[in-house]
Amino acid sequence: MNKSDKIIVGISIGDLNGIGVEVILKTFQDNRMLDFCTPLIFGSTKVISYHKKALNIETPIHGITSLNQINHSKINVLNIWKEDVSINLGKASTESGEYATKSLEKAVSSLKDKKIDVLLTAPINKETIHSDSFNFPGHTEYLEDILEGKSLMILMTDNLKIGLITGHIPISKVAETITPSLITQKVETMYNSLVEDFGINKPKIAVLSLNPHSGDKGVIGTEDDEIIKPTIDQIADSGKLVFGPYAADGFFGSEAYKQFDGVLATYHDQGLAPFKALSFGNGVNYTAGLSEVRTSPDHGTGFDIAGKNIANPSSFTEALFTAIQVFKTRKEYKELSKNPLLVK
């Protein structure tokens, strides 16, 4: 193993039949990317080679069978299975889900054991990856189960960071799930992440309302007046710059989001629909609140374009740079925290 101070970026391969391998290969087509990190893909050189041939992409890879063989000047592929795997680009299959799980589990295990510095996850198919051994709605919930901390899913660009108070749950369960303790926990996680992971000294956080027009004083719903607003007021009394609840349509339509460092949406599509309308293809999915750093692109498996060599790697590339920057900022914050006089 070459001596290096470069950050080791572990990459789970995602669904074998999707665009994950394609955006990985395209991200590292420029050899200068290796100046920023040491990539380590958890998967199989056979699978990567299949995609290279199908896509006519010549990105060189370095197959290894042990972490001790990592070469810091190459794109490393840790072979975690030897057998041939059936690949049908653009088609969801149970088999591709099983191997996506194998890659993810090995990558997360390596992350937890400090064998890699950060984790970058290629997209999975939530239906095919679901099994008796992987009974989670998605990456975020799995990572929270394995790693330390309380997770917060944040979709982000340089100028917009949207977190979710509730994540992958049915819309019928949202209202009953939103409690003062959950809101407080998510605000705390976002606040700490903005400070420790992004270097924002006194972050301003907006919380969106659950009901249209923030409930119109109870005409459309009482949750905003009875649960969300009192909780926000209580948090604000502790000194945090937290505001709301804001009606989501006007909040994004008037570009009020530009006045805040972070935004908390009450449910999945309330946050992700406007985010992707504003930033799709350049956004990053960041899992805040955990002991380790994990990012992902803001898109899915792209079965409709898999194998056509038209997938845009921009979001994956942004996710790579975000993981590296968060790792460095978090490390710097911990160093400064050892001497409280240096923390503003």
C-alpha cells in the first residue's frame, strides 16, 4: 500500500443494471481526479469491465482482493465476489439487487472500521434490494442502523440545503409522525451539521409547514399552530436562529429559501420536488448526523437510459467533492474543538 495522505473514498457499486457504474467511470475519466482522493469501488472487476465494454468507456481500473493492495494512484476495485453475474442493462432484477446489497454492506463495514474515510453510494433500486436481510426503505435508514448517530437526509447544492423531518414513509403517516421531539431532533441535527460539516457559524434554519397556507389558522389543519410553531418558538428561545413554519409554495416561489442556510421540509416530496426542480443533476444527497460521512448523487438508477452512454456524471462528481470537503471540514472542526478558545 502506497504511503499517502489522500482521502480514501469508498464507492458502493449500486444496482448493476442501472447507470451507477457509468457515472462512476465517467467521473474518473479525467485522471486529475486522482489528485483529490483514492477511489475504492466495492464490487467486481468483471462487472466494471462489462460496463466499460458496453459503454465504450476506457477508464482504467486496478483490481485488488485485499485493502492492503490499494494503489493511491489508480482507481481501485475491491473484488468482493468472484462469480459471474448476469447483467441486463435497464432491467430491474432480484439478482442485481442482491449484489448491490453485498457491495453496500462491505462498503459500510469498511467505513465503520475506518478502512475508508468516506462513503459514496451509487443508486440502488429500493424494490430489488429489499430482502429478509436488507429490510430498510433506503440507504439512509440502513446507515443509521449500522453507524452511530441520528440521521438526517439533506439534499444540497452550494446554495440550497433541504433536510427532511420525515423520510421514506407513506404520506398517510406523516402527520402522526411529526412530534415536538422529532422536530427538535431534526433541527438539532441540521444545526450541528451546518456548523461542524459546512463551517457555518450561526446558521439560519427555516421549517416548512405541514398544511397548505400553514393551516390557515386551523381551517385546513391544526398541526402547524399546535405542534410545529410552538416547537419552533421553544427552539428559538434557546438561541438558535430557527424560523417558521412557512407555507412551502410561497417559500420557494418567492425564493425566500435564499435567505436561509438550511431548510427543513415536513415530508419527502415537499422538500425533494422543489429541490430537484431547482437543482436536478447537480445536487447531492448527504446523510447528516452520523459518525461517518456518506454522500450520493441526487438521481436514481436511470434504468431508462442505462447502457446508452448518455448518463450525466455531474451529480456523482459533486457528491464526491462534497464528501471530501465535509470530511475535511469536520476534521478541522474537531481539531479546533479541542481548544475552545479557537472556536468562535
